[in-house]
Amino acid sequence: MRRLSHLLLLSAFCAASLSVAAAPSEPRRFENARLEVRLMPRTPEQIAAFYIGRKFPEDMVAELRARCFITVGIRNKSDDIVWLDLAQWRFADPAGALERYDRDYWKRRWEAMGAPLPAQSTFRWTLLPEELDFRPGEAEGGNIILPRRPGPYVVEALFPTGAERTGEPIRVRFEPLTCAE
């Protein structure tokens, strides 16, 4: 039920955001026999339209527009468990490593701003889970949020496999990516 609700909300995000942009960025895709991963940078206008449509306060929307959003879709094509563990993903630009704004960051930020609890809850549903096991055939999606930078950046993702995470990992590298304008 949780995944169905999450996928429905992500679908709404994608539908709302695609209708706003004049020239949305092209998705980046990795696919092999075991895994499919799709990354779609979102423009500030797409982000604002989605969250304004859900009645977020202006200060929350302004905070989100200033960031680099990437919508991620993941599908396990294998016959084994594939693990999402965002702690094992790396983000960098030419100046070096970038920190991803994780759930803990946003929880602290929203609390400091006095953000309404319904908006905080809705926002959490739009994020990619920090950790998740993908059973064969399962799919999941959500957003990762990075600092907005003008130049290119790299996303390196490691997906452990197997029930105990001891199988051959899947390594994925996306470059160069840019924040959508």
C-alpha cells in the first residue's frame, strides 16, 4: 500500500511538472538485464508548480525552487533482490563532492521554518526512499535534491544485490548532468 501511494504521488508530480516546462531536460537512462534507472532533472518552475498545486506556503516553495531536483525511477529487472541505499550514492561537480539534501536535513529545515505538518508529510512522500529492497519486478521512484550549480555534475550509484547484500553489486554512473533551468 505504501509503495502504491508513493507511485501515485510520483505520477502526479511527473504529470504536473511535465506540463509546465517549456523545454524539459531529457531523462538520462541506464538499463541492463538486472536494473533500469532513470534520472530526470526538474526545472525550478516544475518544482514550484507541483508544490504550489498542493498548497505549500510560499516560503517552502521558494526554498525548494533554489535547489536542484532530480526525479529518479528505479526498476528491478532481475530475479534477485536489488537494494537502494542512498548512503552509497556519490554526487560531485568539478569542484568536488556534493552533499545531497536528505530527509533529516529537510525535517530540520521545515521544523525551523514552522512549515505546516500536512505539507511536510506530502513533501516526504515525494523523496526517493533512503533505503529500500526491490524484489524482482518492483519499481519505485522519488526525488533526490542537490545544491543548485551552474555546471555539470556526476551521479554514481551503487546497488547491492542479494538477500544479504552479498551479491554482485550494480554500479551506475551518470555524467555529465546539469540542473534543469
